[in-house]
Amino acid sequence: MHIRRFASYGLVILGALLLAVTAYFHFTGLTELKVYLQESRAGFFKDALPAVWLLASLHWTGFGIMAVVSIFTAPQFAKKLLFGIGFLLIADAILMYSVYGPFIGELILFISGALFIIYGIINRGKS
């Protein structure tokens, strides 16, 4: 029983680490984006796009933190929260795929979301 619990914690921690790495790499692209925007005639978007760019990095970081914190709460709460986060991450990945086509970032988001959902499946019926 303890092995299954620790294995499921490992899934969540691995998913959160993947999100942290993805958020970090996404965040590092901000400086390149700002340079590109300065050289372009983007108008309104020169000011708006950096904030939108940061939102993705921040919400992935927040999801990872919430996921790890949740495994130390009531199991039913953690399961529901991780199912929700998992489905949101998979939705992010699908949306990104439909707009940009295949690339590694959306695969990592999909895997993180799947790991969180697997936690809920492994821990079904726990209270």
C-alpha cells in the first residue's frame, strides 16, 4: 500500500518538474520576444504580448506548485484538483497543437497532465 502511495506521489512530482522545466524554457524566450517586437511594427502588441507570454509560464508554474501541495492534503481533494489540472494541461496541449503544430512543449504539457490524471486513477476510492 505504501509503495503505491509513494509511486503516485512520484507521478505528481515528476509532472510538476516537467511543468517547471517547460515554464522556465518558455520564460527564457521572453527576452527574444521583446527584441523581435522592438524590431517589428506590432503596434498594440508590443506592450501586450510580453504579458501574455508570461501568463503561460506563470500558470504552468502555479499548476505545478498546486499539484505538489495537493498531495499533502485530503486524498479526495487532491484527486479532484489533479484531475482538473490534468485536463486543463491536456487542453493546453491540444490547443497549442491545433495552432502551432507538433513540438516538444505541447508533448511535455500533455505528459504532465496525463501524470496528474493517472494519480487520480491510481488513488480512486481513497478517502
